[in-house]
Amino acid sequence: MKVWKGNILSAAGPDRLEIFEGGYLVFDAEGVIQFVGPELPSRYAALPLEDWGDRLILQSFADMHLHAPQYPMVGIGMDLPLLDWLERYTFPNEARFAEPDFARQTCRQLAAELVRCGTTRVCMFSSRHTDATLILMEELERAGVTGYVGKVNMDRQGGPCLQEGTEESKRETLRWLEECRRFRRVRPILTPRFTPSCTDELMGFLGKLAVERGLYVQSHLSENRAEMALVGRLCPDCAQYWETYCKHGLWRSHTVMAHCVHSDKRERDAMRKYGVLAVHCPDSNLNICSGIAPVKQMLREGVWVALGSDIAGGAMPSMLDVMTSAIRSSKARNIAEGDEVLTVREAYYLATSAGHRYFGDKPGFAVGNPLHAVVLDDRRLPIPARPLTMEERLERAIYRCDDRDIVAVSAAGRRVK
């Protein structure tokens, strides 16, 4: 067992910080938190102690939506709307994942940057290529990142460079799932790219697989008006986008739906009722001009919301940047429509506890949770004119710090930086 000492700040709720200035965190050999508080109990007094001084001990970040094969194209094609961007840049780029060496190089670089930025848990898309997906899972495990990775399914609207046949998609999905048995920290998640990319036959196959094997599902929902219109034309039997997943058994507890920019009250109610996670990707939604998701409204209505970088629609791998983007997006929505502004506390919660909940954690640094933490040194920032409170230091760190200031990262108690 080990003890960390420092300024501990965790998101105990959407608007509640738990702060222990000069506090203590105790975790066992398996990386599970045994104690957190302001004073170290005597029973732990003889344990090895790592004193982080005046640094901040924060929860690590959970990036709940990003695309590994798009990592090489971050910052390219940002002047195009979604469907054009996919056709011109994304699909040709993802086709390169058919090359194992290119896939390995990309995945290793991405995993390393995630760790540098303090992201220890992910829910990630690969490409349609089984071997590249397995390479991605290997590289994430090697780097110490845990989470869910999906082999993308797409048997229509993929163009000549990326589309797979329906039977091929089924066969390769089963092969991939069989190979996934060898991974310890990264697990499979079924990944129909989005409704326009999958026929009813393939969606039905994936829904049956989800039920039979107890697998989680991730996809996209109501990101862009043109996308939604395309879904309406392809699926005239469904009144709303979410129903295209529901009718095949893919709309269930822990289904992850990225974006939800244009989800109306009925669609949001369906998320809340079924326990679907809506992943807000603010940088991507602005870059591709999709819109600004009603995050505060979702939170008020009891929808489960977390944050995602959405690499490469989003151009910022660091969740520190994604948090500030989420706050700024809410302010833009406030100016345009009068909705409430997302607070720093809420943004920190969405980037940490809300995502960690997907893996079974309780909010904050709760006893029984695996230790997913970052140690952040804010001394590089300008000397303040007056002493700052711990909450002010957290706010400033979110807005101003970057990977240079993250001096240590723990993933399930395992030091990865």
C-alpha cells in the first residue's frame, strides 16, 4: 500500500468539489483507494509516503469519444461540414489503417499523447480493420490507458476505400471479439459507425450480439442537420434518429451516443429512460459547424453526460482544453439562446467522474475506486496578485495548464507518467 499527500480535489457531484488541502490518499497494491481525507489515520502511518507538496492531485480524465485512425489528420479539413469532411478526408485517411505499420505508428503516438495529457480512460473508435483494431488495443494497454475500443462496422455509404460487405463485417466482428480475450485493461465495444453506414441486416446482427454477449455499444446521434436528414431518408419507418438504434436492440443501458447536438426533448427523454450516455464534443461541434449541444438542459433533465475530444473533428487531445471548450460553448449558447452557462465545477465533473462512472466508479476519489489521478504542478503560471483558493487554482489550471504541467499520472494505481 502507498500514500500520496497533496492538495486533493475531486468531483463529488456535478456541482460539488471535495477538497482536502494538504490531504492524504491511500491506495493498495491493486491500485484501489482505501482512504481519502485531511488527516492520515494512524493505521497507515508506517506506509511509504509520496509527498507532492503544494501540487494539485486531481482525478485523471476520461475521454469518452474519439477516433484513433483520425489522429494523423487532426487540424485538417476544418472548413467543411460533417458529411463532406467524412468523404473528402476521414474515409480515405481511415483506409490507411489497412496497413499494420501505419496503424501501429499512429496508435503508439496517440496513446503516448493521451497519457501525457492525463487521460487514462477512453471510449474509442478504431477503423473497420480487425488487425488495426487489435493493434490499437495493444498500444493502449502498453501505454497504460484503459477503456473500450470498437472495430467499426460499415456496410454502406463508405465509398470504395472503406466500405465492407455485410457478411465480411459480421465475420470480422466475430474474429475480433475472439481475439479480444487476450486483453486485460482494454475491452471491446460494438461500434456501428452511425446509422447511415449500416444496413438493417448488420444493425440487427450487432443488436443480437450485444444482447447475447452482454456487450456495450457506441455510435453517433443527431450531430448534424444534414446527417439527420439522411437518416430520415434511409429509415422512413423511424420517426427519430434514436429509434434506428432502438429497433435493433442497440439502444440500451450504457450505450454511448456521441454529440446529441440536435436531440429534442423526446430523444433526450429516451436517453434518460434507457441509461444512454450522451458524449458532448464541444470542439468538434464548433469546428464542423454542427451546433452547440444543450448540455445544461440535459443535466437538468437527468441525462447522463460526459465529455469527448472527438479526435479528429475535435483538434484538442487534452481534456483540459475540452473542458474550456465546453464552458465557452455554453457561453455562446447563453448569448444566442439564453441557456445557463456550464460552470468550471460541472466541466471538471463531466471530464472526470461522469466518464469514470461508465467503468463502475463512484464520484470523486471514493473508497473502492481504482486510483485514476494526475498530479498537476501550476508553478509555471504567473504569480497571482493574492493567494488563490484551491478552487481558483483548479479553475486557472483548467484554463492555463497543459501536458508540461502534469508531472505524474496514475491509471488504476499504476504509474504511467
